[in-house]
Amino acid sequence: MQQRFHSYFNTAVQLISSYDGKMPLAAWLKNYFAANKKHGSKDRKYISHLCYCYYRLGQALPNVEVAEKLKVAIFLCNAEPGVWTGLFELEYIDNWNVELIRRIVFIQTKYAFSLEDVFPFAESLTDEIDKDSFIAGHFVQPDVFIRVRPGKEKTVTKKMEEAGLPFQQLTNDCIALPNASKIDTILALDKEAVIQDYSSQRIAEFFPSELTDKNITVWDCCSASGGKSILAYDHLHKMKLFASDVRSSILFNLQQRFAKAGIKNYHSFVCDISNELTESFTNDPVNFIICDAPCSGSGTWSRTPEQLAYFTRKKLEDYAALQKKIAGNAIKHLSKGGYFLYITCSVFKQENEEVVEFILDEVKGLKLIKSGALKGYNQKADSMHASLFLNQGDSFDTE
């Protein structure tokens, strides 16, 4: 039995040594397993777990060999040794404590190791984020969250109970489940419930209540596959929706999701909003613009830890410049009395507070209504930022 887990460990070391971060780790592992059919489902699970543990160390221990660093990662990312016991010396086993902070302290006695080594961008974090708690959260596998759609509450909970699926009800419509839960075999996704992170669901707290049940026009200008659009539809109800993204392929996914969700009164189109639109996409005034801007994704790195391992400050500068272009161009289409909602899944000031300051400095007539971080690291969830602006002017001529 132990020989099998040693084999998993050695395979993970080989994979980590050949991975270069140029594509998502999940996609890279999928390609590897597709080309190596010898690995069964359990093999894939264990090997993938080891690879993800390794990258949860972020940029720490850069001069430590892969095999040794992987053992440190396993120790920090697992509350107990379990099946990995045979890989460790007695010293590790004796100090394996369910409390993460105790495991971190033990590693600090053996290596020059600190949390800021894992996340060497701590000085760039928004002030609302608790630095140590946020960084330590990268050692914990996040949960999967679903948002139950209106009127489907009893149906969803009954189906999960009948399937024997463990879950935690966080709010009336937010449910947390273990990461590996096969929800798609139990629920009609997008019709009964939407897979959506806890913090992403909380974006609804920033929707203007006075727009509910009004005949309004909404533009989701960086829509991706439409998660925020479906959220808006469920909370605001009556609306004519425009959804755009720079990627035509992801708009195809959006159209499929909207069909399942029962959203019909919409128009989707390809649009690179980092450039000014040469013509209007609607004759109606846009009452509400949702701008879920492309960003570093730093608030989601506990799900994609390889991105932390390969991240550079230059990327942060590039994202901030892009966000300012997108926000500035999108706002020009907002009606008088309309609302602009700026969102990122970033925890960096440069992508959040500094972009908000830019918007307020550069665009006349905007008032900041609500702004803040949505902290998910204590909920095994993502962290995000949202800022809601109100247009009090007639037009958006920039300075």
C-alpha cells in the first residue's frame, strides 16, 4: 500500500519538474492523464492533490529541491498525515497538528520560512484584508458553493439530502459543499442552482435596490459565461440585458447557460471594451452597468495556486492599466441616474482602490455609493472587491 503512495509522490515530482505555468494546472494535468491511461481515477485524484499542494506554497522555498518542498507542502496542506505517513520521518509525524498555525511554526524551525515568502506581494494588499489569515488560507482547499435560484430552495435541498451529499447552508440561497462534490449529477445546474462562489454571490449586496422590478436596461460588459448576469436577473427581475465579452467562445457558453436559466430578453455580442465603441449597441439608456473587469485573480489563488507561484509585479501593472481603460470606456454608456458597478476578484489596492480613485478623478458626475472587500478566506471561499457608483451628471466628458 505504501509503495503505491510513494509512486504517486514520485510521479508528482516529475510532473512539477516539467510544468512551466504557461497553461492552467488543471488543463495541463488533464492533458497528461489523457496521454497516460495507466492512471486510474484514484491515481489521478492523489497525484493531482500532491501537485496542488506543492503550488500552495506559492513562491516560498525557491532554493529547496522539488521532492523536499513537496513534503513541506503536504505537511502544511493536510490536517493529518493520513495516507502520506510513509513519506515522513518521525519528527514530522510527532509535530503534525490539526491546527495549521502549529504546523507552520514547526516548518519555521526547519527552514527560513515565512508567510510573506508564500505571498511576496503582501504590501500591495488592500487594507481591509488580514494579511496572515489571507496568506494562510492558500494552504486550504476551498469549498464549492452553489446559489439556489428563486423558488428552487426545497427542490435543491431535497435532492441533495436524497443523494446523501454533505452540505452546509450558509444563507437561504447559498450552500457550501466539499470541493469534489458531483453536483451536476444531482441538480439541474443554471436552472435550479448556479455554481457560484460565496463572495461572488454577495455581489448582489451591491445591486441598487431601487432598480428592483423596474423596466431597466442592464449591460454586463465583461460578462464571461454570464454568472453575474444570472445573479442580476434573479435579484432585479425586470430588465433588458446586454452581455458582451472579448471572447466569442465564452459567449457561446453564456447562451447555453441563459437557455437553461430561462433568460430570453437579452442580446450578447463580442466587444473589446478596452477600446472605445465606435457605435452604440442599444438605443435605450443603460441604467446599470456591471463591469467584472479582467484582473490578476489574486482573490482566487487558493483555487488556482499555480498562478501565485508564477505571478510577477509586471502583470499587476498591466491589469491595472487595462482596468482603467475598460472602466473609462464602459461608463460613457451610462444613463443619467444610472449605476456603475466595478468588480474584481483581486485583493490588490492597485486593481481596486486605485482604480476607484482613478474613476472618481477622471469621470465627472460620479458619486461613490458603496465600496469594499468581500473577504472569503475565513469561509474557504474567494475574496473580491466591489464598488458601486451613481451618475449624478448628464454626460461623461473626461477631464
